[in-house]
Amino acid sequence: MSVKIIVAFMLTNITYLAEGGGGFSVTRLEQSLSQTGVVAYVDNTSGYDKAGTIIIDEEEIYYNGITATAFLNLDREQNDTDANSYPARTKIYSTDSSTMNNAMGMDFAEMASNSGYLGIFMIPKVFFVDVIPDIIMWDFSILQDEAPMQLFRTVLFCFSVGFVLYIAFIVFQMLGGVAQSIIGRFGL
């Protein structure tokens, strides 16, 4: 019974994220935005706060008002980022969406907006092919800069290898038990 509850909880959260819930939002510019622009006209602003920070490309931009199709009073070059010009159809992310996309190596909100609920079926593939190897290898930019961090990453990697071997051992034991049951049942 507890497995069903956990699966239901996970699927509910994945669906919530894929629909843009929890501040994970993405939209696109409807018009180009100049380097000094103070209004960004977009497809829609649903899912965004009335004031906050958006990310376009690498630039963080503060806004303090929205309409249904625009971010107003843009304050550019936040957190030492540089203002640039952006063409129409450039993606705009909420800060939560951008952080999650960078950490997980995939674009949750964009995946959902392009393919709807079918995008949810891509999450396991991306998770097992891209995310899990990065987690096991501790492939995070903060751990790749200086020698002490490289040493720390190596130690963490050793723990990860031990964990993976432990999980593999348990899976093989479980498969061995299943095979013994099948052999015993059918007398092979």
C-alpha cells in the first residue's frame, strides 16, 4: 500500500511541475527586446508573480509589474549579468524553472508546453540517461573549480560507487530469488 502512495505522490508532483506549477514557468518573447528595453512583450505571464526575477538567456532581469502579455518596468543586469538584445521567440524562464532545468539537465516547463502531458513520458528517460549519471559522477560546476573541491568530488564519487554496487547487489539477489521461485515452481 505504501508503494502506491509514494507513486501517486511522485506522479502528482511531476504533473504539477510539468504544468508549470510551483513557480516553474516559461514563456517566449512576442517582440524583440532591445538592450535598454524596459517592457518585455510575451506570449503570456500566467504562472509568474506580480513582481520578481526572470531569466532570458544568461541575463537576470527584475520586473515589478505584469499584464497578461508583458513584464513591466524591467531592471536589467541583475546579479552581475549583462544586458543584451533578444529576438522574438526567445525563451523567458522563472528563476525556479531555470535553476531546476540547470540542475536536472532538462527543460521541464518547455517539455510540457511543447508536448503537453506526453512530455511526462520523457522524464524517466532523461532522468536515467542524463540525471543519474551526473549525480553519481557528482558532475556539478561547484565541484569542478579548485583542487580542494576536486578532492571532495573524488571522495563523494567513491561513496556513489559504493551505493551503486550495493543497489546492484540487492537487485541481483532479488532476481536470483525470482529465478529460484520460477525454477522451483516449474521444476526446471
